[in-house]
Amino acid sequence: MNASKLTTISDLGEFGLIERLTSDITPKNESTVFGIGDDAAVLDNGGEKFTIISKDLLVEGVHFDMVYTPLKHLGYKAATVNFSDMAAMNGVPKQMIVGLAISSKYSVEAIEEVYEGMKMACDVYGVDFVGGDTTSSLHGLVLSVTIIGEVEKNKITYRKGAQPNDLLCVTGDLGGAYMGLLVLEREKQGFKANPDIQPDMDGKEYILQRQLKPEPRTDIVKKLSENNIIPTAMIDISDGLASEALHIAKASNTGVAIYEEKIPIDQSTFDTANEFKIVPSVAALNGGEDYELLFTVNQNDFEKIKNLDGITIIGYITDSTEGNRLITNGNQVVELKAQGWDGLRK
Amino acid sequence: MNASKLTTISDLGEFGLIERLTSDITPKNESTVFGIGDDAAVLDNGGEKFTIISKDLLVEGVHFDMVYTPLKHLGYKAATVNFSDMAAMNGVPKQMIVGLAISSKYSVEAIEEVYEGMKMACDVYGVDFVGGDTTSSLHGLVLSVTIIGEVEKNKITYRKGAQPNDLLCVTGDLGGAYMGLLVLEREKQGFKANPDIQPDMDGKEYILQRQLKPEPRTDIVKKLSENNIIPTAMIDISDGLASEALHIAKASNTGVAIYEEKIPIDQSTFDTANEFKIVPSVAALNGGEDYELLFTVNQNDFEKIKNLDGITIIGYITDSTEGNRLITNGNQVVELKAQGWDGLRK
């Protein structure tokens, strides 16, 4: 290899890198229904339901900051963000396997706290903790979580199924997790400057919880099922609304249009965004880590979906030739771009 | 928490830590057949076969040394050691999901090498690569591999099924991977002292391959099946023969007896052990990373198993009251203890 020709990871970006590494992979086993390219892999083990599997790697200093992440919350979040991937396939989580790499700076009691959080998440969401491996690391803590879930075969929802004229829907509200992160970062800087100052978290409870203790929307999966709604496409919002909407559009070979004014934003997210001089909808579009569901439904389901609590119609799917558009509050049409969480942080 | 009372991880050891963290966990879902405590978790998704799942976390500087680990070999080994866990359940690997955390010191080409190795392993063993996630790390490379496999329900083999008088069998030969590691470590030290010296690897090809490119014994799983042999208990040898034999005895609530003279050791392992002034059987008992299978069969299967190539009967299972014993070449009976790989390294 010629060193001068080596490609850096940032040249490609995360999605470009994955594409380069995995584009030549073709599944061969009968039991493999769907491989790389969605929130979870889909397997058919001959039962009535599909088995769905996803995994996540969380690295100290990259995905979480020990300064303001309570260990129990870390464990809880590591579990629930993966449960969210099951919801994104219209399924439910059933089993969890955890790998933990830890440096000697952590005590057994500290690791127990992480496990407590994971066990709590398992209890809340009816998931069995079926494997736990621990090993050493030279630097900090690495958590690797694998979740196995199930989904009825006729209800499985991929990113790729959206059709022009489908309605684009989102659950809950957006941007809160990102504003919570900014508050935590601000307090961290303040604490560094003056350790005697007490953190000022008044009125920030909701957005802090959004950041530190996200809940997967398995309730929405249940609600959709009860109302006989099968989304045509679905994804969970880990990287921000814009990025996820573009994923659906790309996988479905369509365009997408989002109305800025329709994006659901909580009052405390709105207020904190203003405090930080950030346009609230920008936090919602690019902030990420909200772990809400973004999905599309056929227009025929409009009557069924319009009055469901906790679901907002924010746009629609178009032909791919129309591109990906954001219709702003000022009624301007601009291209929808994914700045993403990493982009915002810089 | 009182800092003076905090427990360090080395106070408990790896197995003690896992026990402490997971002893209160009880599976609740119907689909969970077996959780923590074997080479893989076992799920019943309603099909004809069980689904088996295992995962491993490999950390740079702990599990591999970049100085002498070619990246392609690293990828290959990360995959095959997990395939080995499937074989240890008497099953076959079918799908693989990989998480990769990498620091910016790695180029895209370097990561491609790791992936090449993993893809090669998948091709050789008929496994589908169904998920690949990459993320940043602050330090070095972390690989997390999840393998999903399947096994016929009547053939699944746990660690816990051994009965007194069962024969203890092992595949292949032992101690080679550890001797390969010692050779690599020696050459590394030599290179540090004098970078102009060419490494002397003559005659070490076999043991280097044992260390750098282990192969899972899925062939033995097939051979056992063809000969209508279902082991009563099985485990793969990652930590050394002694440690794994004790795992079977503990899980089965039995004792175990091993004849030192029966332990299969390759000539080059034997020669290299002598070179390093290590008793060859000690390398086999405690060296680890051979990824051979250790299993027990009912005595009634003796006729079926005695002439199978690549399988050696090295001892037998006893009542738990008889303890765990090593019958030495000098016909002395000593307690079988797990020094393990970590112990040897110090």
C-alpha cells in the first residue's frame, strides 16, 4: 500500500464507509431474510414470526461522557436505544446480550451500576438478559449490546417500503435530547471553570431525561397494531429527523417533503433552543438521539392515524425526481439535508 | 459508596465478576430456552431448530497486538472464534453481525483488510454477514462480533449434561496456539531490541497458524452427527483445557479426570515448548486459544468414537465427590486447576 494514497475515515463518513465495506456482501442462507441496511437484520428460523437482531457499540468519550452520565443511566440507555431498533422494524425486543470492556479504573460496584440500569430496562420492556461477557480494556469503557426481537411476518416494516403520496409521521417530540446534551455540556464547562458552582438544571428535567434516559416507542408499535395500521416504511430517530427521512427516501427510491411548522417540539426544548440561540426546528432536524419513530403510511390510513395521540403527520413521500424538500415556516422550499449530530457538535 | 470498600475487578476475576453481575437474572420470555452460562444463548422461535447466539468483544492491546497481527487475520479470527461457540453447542453458524470501533489512526484500507478477513471466514463457513456497524473510538480498535447459528433441538449440547463415567474427548491437538503466541512475543521483543534482525519463524508455521488463524471445528459437529453421536456436554477451548474441563464439571455437578499422557500435542508444539522450557502438557492445559472442542460422550458410544480421526479420549467424568484430577505421566494424581491464559502470561 502506498501511504500517500490511503483514505481517511472522514473522507468517506460513517455511511460511506459502511457502504464501501459491505456493498459486495450477498446473503446465501435460506434463513437470512434481510441483511445489512436497516435498523436490524431479519431472520426466518421457520417459526411464525421473523427474528430481528441489531447491535450497537458504545464507546466512552465518543458516545457518552462519564462526567455527566450516571452509570445506571448509561446501562439503561445502552439497552433502550437498541430496543428502539426493534420498534423501528415494527417488532418487539425479547432478548439482550451484552459485552462490556472495562479498564481497571472501574470498580466492580461501578460495573454493577451499569448492569442495574440494563436490568431495569429489561424489566420495563419485558426483555430477557441472556448473555453477559466482560473483558479488559486499556482505556475506559466500551459497551456492546445485541438485541434479539420478533415481529409478525406480515407486519415487518423496512426503511425501503415508502411510496409516493404516503404520509410521513413522527412520534412524540423532537430536538429535546440534543438540547439536553447542550445543557449538560454547558454545565460541564461551568464546573470546570468553577467547581463550586451548583449546576442550574431548573426547568430542564424533561430534556435531560430525553438525553440521559430515552424510552423506545414500543407503545407505538402496539398502538399501530391495535389500530390495524402497518407502516409502509419505518426508522428510529437516532441521528436526527433530516438524516432519517433521507434514509427512508433513499432506501425507498422516493423523495420526501417535510413541513417545518409541523415538526413537534416540546416547550422546554423550544425555550432552551432559544437560550442557546439555536433555531428549534434545526435542533429537531439535526439533533438526534430522540429515539422517536419516523414512519410512512398509505393515505388510506389517514382517518385511522389522524387522531392517534402521540403521532404527528409532518410531511409526505414524493416521486424521487422531486428530490428531498423542507417547506419552511416562511413557505420557502429548500433542499432537505442531513447535517446530523456529528455536524452539529463541531 | 465508601471508596475504601470498593471491590476491584481482579478481586473477583472474570468468572466471579460475571457471576456477581448475572446471578439474579431469570429469563421470562417463552422463547428464551437458555440464557447466561454456556457458549451461546439458546432461543426457540417456534421453528424446527433452536437459534443459538453468542458474542465476543476483542480489544486492541488486550486480545490482539497490532505489532504482529495482520489485519486480515484479525478479521478472520474474530469471526472464527465465534463460529467455534456455535460448534460448542453442537450447532452451525449462519449469520454474523459486526461492530467496529476505530480510532482515526486507521485508514479505510486498514479497515477493509479487517473486513476482508471476516468475509473470507464467512465464505469458508457458509455464514451470512448481515450487519456491520462502525463507530469512532478514542484509542485503537475494538471489534464486537455477534454470531447467530442453529442446531437441531434433539442435538443441542450444553456444558451441563455430563454424567459420571462419560468419556472425556478432545479434538485436534492442544497448546499450539499458545506456543505460537510466545514465538510472536519473542520476535516482537527481538525486533524492539534490533529492528534489523529478520524474524526466525522456520518450522513454526503450524503453531503460528494456530495462533493467528484458528479454525472452528464445525467439521467435528458434522462428523459426530454422521456417526449418530450426541455429546452429553461440550465446550470449546478458548481458555485452556484445564479451565474448560472444570467448566463442564462445575456445570454438570460432576468431577473430571484427565490423563496427562493422553493429551494430544503436535510435534512442533512439543519442540517449541521445550525451546521455551515449558512442559508441553502445561501449555496444552493452560495455554488456551486452540478452539478445539472438549466434549463428553456416554460410554455406550465408545465403539462409535474410538476410531474417529481427530478425536482423542483423554479422561472421564466422575462423581463430584471425587473432585477434579490430573493423572500425570508419572502416575501421580494431582488436583486439576485452571491457571488459564491470563495466569500464564504474567
